[in-house]
Amino acid sequence: MIKYISIMIVSGLILSGCSMEAKTKKVLTVNSKDVIILAMHGVPANDTPEEKVGEYHKLHGMMKSAPPHVIENIQYHFEQLDSLVRYWPRTPENDPYYFGTKKIADEMAKKTGATIFFAFNEFCAPDLPTAFQKAADHGAKRITVITAMLTPGGNHAEIDIPKAIEVAKKVHPNIEFNYAWPFGIDPITDLLVNQIASFIN
């Protein structure tokens, strides 16, 4: 079943000293074969042992910059630590970021009528490959990835997520992948200005 969702985007324009509203109507069309994946940063649960998180950070840096023979020696231990940190049990108390992400995904599902999964770039499960596989198992024919990391130049949004999508295209060649990024500067600043106005007006 195809669903049509109309989204009204309102931006303020100043012309000759007069405030005017410009309205752009965008129609989001989704069907039962669409899956949207919300890709977020991820944080360690706050009760994960500090020494394990510290060791994880150290090895994570080495995995990016060390010579190949060093990476080979530490990779198994790094993967063990990565699994421990990612799969540490989550509660609203020890990881409000995880549950905040879930709330956003739930609201997106209500407003779009689409199937929404979420994933994290690091520190928390599920990761993007797992979310892509979940979407494929769900019967997805089109996967659209969106992130709340809005600012241009961020490593996750600009490098890590596109890399994960390129790998997924090879793993799931029958699925269409879209990455709804980058965000325009005007929509970002409109969002921030509106948020400021809600607190000081």
C-alpha cells in the first residue's frame, strides 16, 4: 500500500522590511517495501566499566592509524571490547541517548507511516550493517538512511555512513539505497533560530 505524506516547510523571508512566509510543500511517498534507517552517533552506557571504555578508545585510535601488523595483533581484542561496549545492557538511566533515539524513531514512524529502524555508528548496538540486514529481512526494496547529525564535515555523517551504505549495496544488490544528506544550511539555521525563539520569546 502506498502512503502519501504531505510535509509543509515554512521559512521566514524579509522583503523590503516586511516579514513574509514562503511555504514549500513536499510530498513523501512511502509503501510497504520502504524502510527508513535513523543513523545516530551512539554513546557508551554510563555504567560500562571505565577501564573497558578507556581501553576501547585507545584501541579504536590504534585501529585507524597503526601499521597493519599491529592492527592484526590487536584486532581480536578490539572486537571483543567493541562487542562488550555495544551490547552492554541499556536502560533509560544508563543510556538516555539510546532511548531518546528510540523516541525519535517512534515519532518518525507515526508521522511518515513508514517502517523505521535505528542504528548507531559506535558504542551501541545495533550497528548499521545489522540494521540493513534487518531491513532486508523485513522485505525492504528501498532503504533511506537519515541522520540527526546535521553539520557538514562530521566524520560519521560525511564518511562513515556513506562507507557503510556502499558496503551494503554490494551485500544487498536488489535493494535501492538513498542517503538523505547533506542538509542545507538554511534549514539547519531555521531549526536553530526557531528553537532559540521558543525559549526567549
